[in-house]
Amino acid sequence: MLSAQAQELNFWQKANNLLTKFKNIDSAYVYQPKQGFTLGLFSSVQRAGVDVTAMFAVNKDGTTLSGLSKYSMREGISPKIGLELGYGKLVLGYGVEVGPKRAYKKRAFGLNLLGKSWGLHFNYFNIHNRFKTSIFIGEEGQDDYYAEEILSKDPAKLECLYVDGYYVFNHKRFAYPAAYKAGLVQRRTAGSWMVTARYMQGNLYNSPDDILESYGLVDDLFTIQASVGGGYSANFVCWHKDPTNLRDKGLRNVTINLTALPVITAFNYLKTTRYQYDDNGNIEDKIESKAYCYPMPNFVGSTAVAMTLDRFFISTQFVYNWFYFRSSDAFRSSNLQIFSQIKDLNFRGSFHNWTVKLLFTYKF
């Protein structure tokens, strides 16, 4: 009994095993170096935004005309530099923008737990930036065609939260994180089917005073999306040389990863808000419309090229997220006040972001 109690792991030993021990590895395909702390310097370029389009038919002087209202808000291409601290499967990073501001304000936070068989990603950001609205009535070239675009004076706020997880079926021979972080090395080309579950929450908020001068059908927008899906990921090993001693000297490995994960957004909730104004420009009513949109296909994709050189791990990565929503009852007809009669309302939009990242990591 005393021997069994002495061998029982304490909390920190269990946590260390969770973060550093990769089980069921086929050593002919995957090499696990000694785990320890890593310090990374990264430079990234990213862009995030939201696009909304409303299509409708409008009655003007007894004639039915087609109508289109667009709304968009995004940041400019945003370069960053930052640091990453890693230990085993866990990676924490923090970055700051460099150069001219691409948004009035921006905050971002990410936490990744990348394992061989499973992993979790947590990402949050919010952006304050000016938005553009436009309205088009009729067909271009006709006498009754009407079009106007307006750029807001005050910034709107775009807020997004992404949480997703993955599971790799062929995790014995395929190391998904090998091209994205130091800690695992793919020895031979291999791939695997993967499944993923994702949660996305997006919120778009505008200043009611600024919206008064715009032609958008939507003033505030809130969405929750839950998605499940799967796809395939593969590591193509262009070069590999096993270490000859404890120090991995020289060029050890070059690996290219390609990952495609289409998903179905089964739960797609959408709430829109439109403000009603009186003749003096004061808010007299707040109209909210809620809808559960149709299940929609969405896409998550990534690619990376990684190289191991001595104690350095160098990786170039591209990640793309697209979350699409669509509904025919996401807002009421009374939201459009420019004309008296409208019909055939259809509403669609997307939250999207992409990132290109260059990472230099030193393995202690």
C-alpha cells in the first residue's frame, strides 16, 4: 500500500503528463523530441469583418422595383508582431499592431491546446471601425433607378468569439500540430480524416445617433452558430533526417500541411435590431426580430509550411474562417421606412476572418 501511494502522481505531475505526453505514437512516422518550454516571435497579417445583404421588392408609384441594401464593416489589413510562450501542447500568444492603425480600436486574445489526437482553439477579438451602407432601387440605367452609399461618421463595434475542437482518427501515424508548433515532427508523409465541432458568437453594434443617416436595414446584429463537420488533413514531408545526438543540428525537417474542414451549421440563431425615429430624429421605437436560420454549409481551412533547423522551428501559416447565415424572416417589413410597401424580403451575410502568420520558435 505504501509503495502504491508513493507512486501516485500529484496534481502537477498529472498536468505535466497531460501537456507533454503523446501516447500511441508510431515512431516510424512521428518523432517526439524532448518536451520543454518554447519561446516564439511571430509576425502576422490578418483581416476580419462582416458583410450583410438584404434583397427585397418595393412598390413605388404602382410599379414593383427590385431593391438591394448592403452593409459592411471590416478592418484594413492589419500587420502584427508578438510573442508566443509554449509548453508541450499549450501555446499562449500576444501581439500588437504595427504601423498605421487599421481600426479605431482592436483587442484580440487566443489560446490553443494542440494535441496529436485532439485539440482546442479559443479566439476572441473586437474591432471598432466605420461602416458603409448602401441602397439600390431598380435596375441601373433605368429612369427610376436610385442608388446611394454612405460612410458612417462614428465607428461601429464588431465582436467575435470562436471556440472549436478537433479529433484526429489516424493520430498514431499523423501529427496534425507538426507544421503549426514545435513539439512533434512528422517523419513520413501521412494524413487522416478529422472531425470538428465549432461555436461562433458574433455581435455588431452601432451608435443609434449615427445610424439615423444611413440606409441599412439592420442597425444591430447578433448571431450564435454551432457547427459540426469533418474533413481531411495531410502532412507532406519534403525532407527529414533523424537526429544523431541530443542536439538536433542542421536542417532536420521540412513539412507541408493542408487541412480542409467543411462544416454544417446546424444551430444558426440570428437577432436583428432596427431603430424607429420621429420627425425630430429621436428614437421612438426599437424593433427586434429573431429567427433560426436554415442550416448552412461553412468552411474552415488552413495550410502551413514548417522547417526544423537546430533548436529553431520556423513555420508559415494561413488560416481562414467563414461563417455564413441566411434567412427570409430575420427582420420585419416595418424596418424599411423609405417606401410604404415592400415584399419578398431575403437576408444573408457572413462573418469572416483570415490570418497569415510567420513564426520563429526557439526550443529550450
